Amino acid sequence: MVIASCALAGTVIAAPAAAGSPSAGGGTAVVHGAAGPEALTTDLALVARGRGWTVEEAAAHHAVAEAFGKVQQEVAAKYPDAYAGAKLSDKPGGAPTLYVKGKAGDDLLTRVRAAGVGAEVVDNRPHSWLELEERSVRLNHRLAGLGFQDVVTSFDETTSTVEAVVTRRPNLPARAEQVLSRLSAEEVRDVRLTMTDADVASDEAAFGGMAVQDDGAFACTSGWAVQTSAPGPPA
């Protein structure tokens, strides 16, 4: 059995103890990955290879992500109604961006500057991150309520736009404007809808070392904790 987990760069999150595990007094072997500097070195090498960077560039990007991630969490926790998302630069070690609903206050700006990564603050966004999330969920429910069975909704915090991709169904509107006309003006504001004949929900492969984002900012690379129910190396 393979249990997916999110391993923060430099940290390993072990699989929870379960009945039959050594910590529970049974015979199950639990295999843990490398921790500390070794894990960070591995993460940086994987990110560098995946993005075509040098390891030094990946390390610079990681340093920015670490510093910016802390202030991002502070802002999101203290100003949930103002926090509208964040984005790391596409360039290694480049300046990240913090999005703010309404006018950014002095305390918020001071916190961002204190991170020391030259982050850009883009304020006067129309929706907070929580509002974007709620609008995305609500749109999904509304489209399902119209009878569509294959619906994927998401939001782009860089543009404050909610996006939906819907598979057409017989006896239901086939064009985006027809579908949107069945929703209220508030529900369609800042919404982009795409209609398709293809399936929009499909299984995707995942692997250890994938870049994982949290609220738009790089948070970690994906890791794996492996449990085996019999002695010997994991399969």
C-alpha cells in the first residue's frame, strides 16, 4: 500500500501509525524517506531537473518560497478578507507577488517588506481568496444543478477569475452563453465557461518530487510514505 503525502522541502511527513504498524505493536514495516539536508538536496535536484534549472537556481527559488511562504501565511491568517492569493515568479529566485482585495494597509505592506524578497503587492482585487474558492464551489453546484454531470471548476487568483469546463449533454444548452444565461448576474461575474464534447474529469498520474502549490505559492514537493504488510523491502 502506498500512501501519498506532502513533504515540505527538508521535512518528511511520515505515514500515520495504523493497526499492525510497529508503533501499534504489530509486524508491519514502515519505510521512511531521508530527512533534513539530504531530503532538501533531493528535492532541489528534482525541481531543477523538472524546470530546466541549475540546482543553484532551484535553491534560490526555494529560499524565496520559504521566506515568502511565511509572510503569505501570516497575511492570509490575519487578513482573510483581504488576502486574494499569491504567485511565485517563473524565474528562479525572482520576486513573488501577493494579491490583495481592496487597498493594502500599512501593516500588511510592512509584513510583506519584512520578508526581504522584494515581493510585489497588487491590491484592489475584486475578490478575496476565500471568496474565489466559495464562488468556484458554488458555480460547480449550480452547473450540476442544471443537469451537467462532468464539470470542473477552478479559479485563477492572478486574474480573480472563476473558470469552468463542462462536458455537453443531450437536451441541455450546448453553448457557453446559453448556459450562462441560466445563471444570475452575480453568478456569472468574472466567470469564464468553456463547453466541450470531451470528458473533462480524468485520472492523472502523480509522482514523488512533483511541485505542490498552496494558495498559489510553491509549498513543497510531493513525497511518499511506503508501508509493507510483510517483512522485506517494499514492492
